[in-house]
Amino acid sequence: MDKKNQHFETKAVRIQSETSQHREHSVPIYATSSFVFQDAEQARALFADEEEGNIYTRFSNPNNNEFVDKLCALEETEDGVATASGMSAMFISMAAFLRSGDHILASRSLFGSTHQILTQLFPRWGITHTYVNVHAPLEVWERNIQANTKMIFVETPSNPGLDLIDLEALGKLSRQHNIIFNVDNCFATPYLQNPARWGAHIVTHSATKFIDGQGRAIGGAVLGTKALMQEVRFLARHTGPALSPFNGWILSKSLETLAVRMEKHCEHALALSEFLENHEEVIHVNYPFLPSHPQYTLAKKQMRLGGGLVTFELKGGVERGKRFLNALKMLSFTANLGDTRTIATHPASTTHSKLSDEERAAVGITPGLVRISVGLEHLEDIKTDLVQAIEHSR
Ligand SMILES: Cc1ncc(COP(=O)(O)O)c(C=O)c1O
């Protein structure tokens, strides 16, 4: 059977580390800091990169290799590096290529810590950035490219606005201008969207979200061409944001069920968004696969399904949002997403409370906006809790 032509689900289940002499069916956890050399010649060859193999877990480990091999197959990329968190993945995917005097062009709707890297950390090292609003047409992206622009960085769908970026358009633009195009694909996962197909050179992940999918482990990955990953691997090897083998094992196991979990997350999220769209206390619902989403056509083009997140604007602004969260009985109120458990958050009073109204509006956060990471409980139970919390927060 030609393994290259296997389906997504088969690759996610069947790509495995080599079986040991114990003939185990499920891959064990390689809890070891280092690997033994057979002799001096092998040690020399491994360090000289003449022979492939594990030396030290900060560089590589069978569990982390398996996790990355699977992700590369699912994202259609050549090579990758596993990292201790999504943020270390974001950081090294940029820091490996940017030098003092370089410029990065990014979508304004970025995860908070990525925003801190661009606005607080990189300026210390002489790296500047320009933000482009998520709804800006392609001409605005092109107009903001400078002679020193080395990278375009985006997230799509964005958090929490669920706005989309046209991956094909930016993929073409970055190639025309010889700029590295880096996409944080954490919200979509490789099951829903493959940025490399549309021209992304680098695909980054927080594996902490839907890839783990059960709220247990922090991890991340940087994926791309062999040539680019050499630079990323060099930085990772010598600065040490290595994934623990235990988390590598969890995350690789999680990929085995990614397709079935994402199907269910998306089925629930679509049903819930259709239901909320008809609720009298709800002003507006945002979900990429709702025909009312302003970028519905683009969503259908570049995503397989609409994703596991839904946002909606409740009547009554910030105070109503807070009352709604306090009235929830089953849904979790926690700083994560992509879990089996449904999670509700109110960005205006929590994650984005320090921004001005204008800054919040620029990234799609209205006062009563509630974000739901739709889980895998029975849909009727999720709905029941949402409806009672909407009623009790009036
Ligand atoms: C879009 C996005 N990128 C990156 C991250 C950072 O990932 P981690 O928490 O695994 O470091 C997150 C996490 O919340 C995220 O939502």
C-alpha cells in the first residue's frame, strides 16, 4: 500500500515510531535524556549529521519525532520541530529568520502573547512590525511591504473575532516579494485547513488546543520545508524549548482521534450557531460556516468545516456578559479552548479588558461578545446550559 496516498485518518493512526524488541502495539514513552552510542565512530557520525539518530532529548526523541512526523504528513509539509508550547513555536518560527533591522508584517488579530513578542520583545532587538487589519484588502498588505520585510505572519480564523485571512492571496503575494509566509493554524488544525497548500512556507501550532483536545498537555510545533526547518532546528537545539517526551506521546496519541473529534466539534458548533442566530437575546452570531458570516465563501474555499469556536453578541454589553458567565452551571469558565469540555469566555471583561473600546473594536471584540469553544458533551446539554444562562442573565 502506498503510504503517501493514505487518507488523513489512516496517517494519523498508522504513522508510528519503530517497534522495539518488545513488539509493543502502542508506542512506549521514551523517558530518557540521552541515547547511547554504539561506538566512537557512531558518536562522531551522529554529531557530524552524517548519520540520522537520536543523541539527546533536547535535540530529538522518538516520541517527539513521531508527533512531528504525523503532523508533517497531515499538514503536507516536509519537516518540523516539536516545541514545549505553542508560544515557543511562534517565537522560534520568527526568531530563526529575523535579524536586527528586519520587519514583520502581521495581521492585527493575533493571540495576545504573539502580539507581546511583536510589540514588546522584538523592538529590543531592532525588529519592527506593521499590523494590517484583518478585513483590509490585498492592496493594503502589498502597500505595507517594505524593503526589509522578511515575514508575513497571520492567524486564521482569528481569535476571538473568527475573521478569516485569504491564504491563497497572501501565499501568492509573499512569493512575489520573496517573503516567508508563516501561518498559526492552531484554531483550524490540519484537519480543517492546510496553509501549506495555499502557499504558506511555515505552519505553526499550539498543540495545547484541539490537537491535545482534552486539556492535558502544553505543546507546539513549527512545520515547513527542510531548508527552513534547518534554521528553526538550529535555534531550538541551542536554546532548548524542547517538548517533553511525555507530552510528545500524549500529543501523538491525540492526533489519532483528531479527525473524529473535529467532525463532532464542528457539527456541534454549526448547530449551536444556527440555534443562537434565532435567539431573541442574541444580537449577532459569528461562525465561519454560517451563510451570514461576511467571509462565508472564503471559509468554504479554504476550510473543510467551520471549526469548534462560535462567538455571539449578547444584548446588554459588558455587564450582561459577566452575568451570563456567572449564571453558567455546566460550561467551564477557563483560559483554554479546544477541549472536550465546552468553555465560555467573555473577552471584554477578561483577556482583552486592558484594551480601549476602539482597540477591541479593531479586532472584532464588542462589549457583549461571548466566545464558546464547543465541546463534545451531548449537544442538547450544551444548549440547555447556554439557554438557562442567557435567561438568568437578563
Ligand atoms: C492562536 C494561538 N496561538 C498560540 C497560542 C499559544 O499556545 P500555548 O498556550 O500552547 O503556548 C494560543 C494559545 O492560547 C493560541 O490560541
